[in-house]
Amino acid sequence: MKTIVVSGLGLIGSSIARIMRQADQTVEIIGCDPDDGTAQFLLTKHIIDRRLSFSKAAPMADLIVLAGPVSVIVNQIRELSTMPLKDHVLITDVGSSKVEIMTAAKPLIANQIAFVGGHPMAGSHQSGGQAGRPDLFAGAIYFLVSGSQTNAQLIEFKRLMAPAKVRWLEIGASEHDKLVSEVSHVPHVVATTLVNTIAESLAHNPVGLKAAAGGFKDTTRIAASDPTMWTAIMLSNRDAITEEIDDFKDQLTQLQTAIRNGDEQTIFQTFTKAKKIRESLDN
């Protein structure tokens, strides 16, 4: 029987446990998470078979999925490099920055322990193991950063993830971090800043955020995501994120100047360009 260890049973980790349970009913899934309520919920629903500490579970695993915040993933990779693991074990992660994680994995790779970096480009403003679902990644890109895995191990991992219906894409760690800073991390910064700015502006308004319409809610939905996870992301990909924030500020300043100067043509062209690009995402 194949033993899978999923460390971190939040939205992503619990969704992966559900996916792998659906893919193969014969596997044993061991969950590792400090939250008693989450673990008990997943045990009751038979999504995981057992809950153990990471140090006890990892040596038993044929596959280890690290699904905590990036800072936790990095620390666990370092722990794994000192543990007595199975010879054929495959270790992977779901962290949304890859340079730091792949750097931490170098001792594993040097010791010929199979590691492949991973990142499913999907999520939700909801968090926690109860919010997980097997279709969370459906149609999404799942990035893979090659490490020391064998082709056979990768095939088996993809088999266990087959119910997720993801689009696999291999990418380099640096390329990945720049790309996700542009399409994921900075949008989260913008949504968070917008919510906090407007909330402060309306603090003494009796109607305040109660007047927020669909546009504001749609634009800021991701600001409701898990602060612990996003703090770890900001710190782990800080160089790419701060560079993209500078680019965003430049674009925002240009639009601000056009609005201040009543530059109708520039305003119209800016909105037209954005409209066409956004519509193309739905095709």
C-alpha cells in the first residue's frame, strides 16, 4: 500500500488529499497539521486515514506533499534532509514562490532524494481544511520545477493528481517567481491596499463599506485570503514583488496624471487597452 503524507491541511493541502483519495482508494493518507479541528474534520470525513506529527509521518511516506506556508515548507525541507526516509520517496511542495524552496532543497537533491517543486495556480478567498474540494484546481495551470525526481515518480504523482484536471507546465524557478509576482502576488497587494485605503477613508462615514457594490467586492475578493500564507509569500518572493510594485506605481501615476489633467484621450486609451486584455482572458 502506498503511503502519502500531506503536511498542511488547509485549503490546498486538504484539496490535494481529496484529489488523491479520489484517484486511488487503496492509498493511506497521513495528515500533519497543528489544528485539531481541521484534522478531526478530515478524519471524520475519511479524507485522511491518520494524523501524525511530521517527524513521525515523513519516514513512512512514499510521497510527501508539503502544503504549508512557504516559510514552513522551507523549514520542513531542511528537516527532511536529516531524516531517515524511504529510498524511493518523492517530495514535492505547493509553495507559490520557488527560488527559495528550490535553494532549500539542494541538500536533498545532492543526496539523491527525489524532489520536484510544484505550484497549483488556483485558490479561493476561503481557507481551512473544510473549504478544500477536489475540483479546486480544475482547468488551472500546475507549475512543476524539475529537481531530482525520476520520470516514473513524476508519472505516478500525475496519476494521483489526475482527478484535479490541471494543465501541467514545467518552468524554471526564477521565471516562475517573476511570473507569479505579476499575475498573482501584486494583484493581492493591490486588492489588500485598496480595501485598507477605502476602509480608512470611510471610517467615519455612517454608510461606509455597506455601500460597496459588486465591482468593489469583485476587485477585492482575494484580500479575504489567509494572512499567514500571504505574509510568507510576500517575504519569500520580495525582490520580484517589489520590482512589480514599482512598475504598477508608474502605471498608476500615469493614469492619475491623465485624470488630473483631464486628458480624455489617454484615459480612454488606458481603459480600452485594459478592456481588450481582460476580455481575452475569458476566451
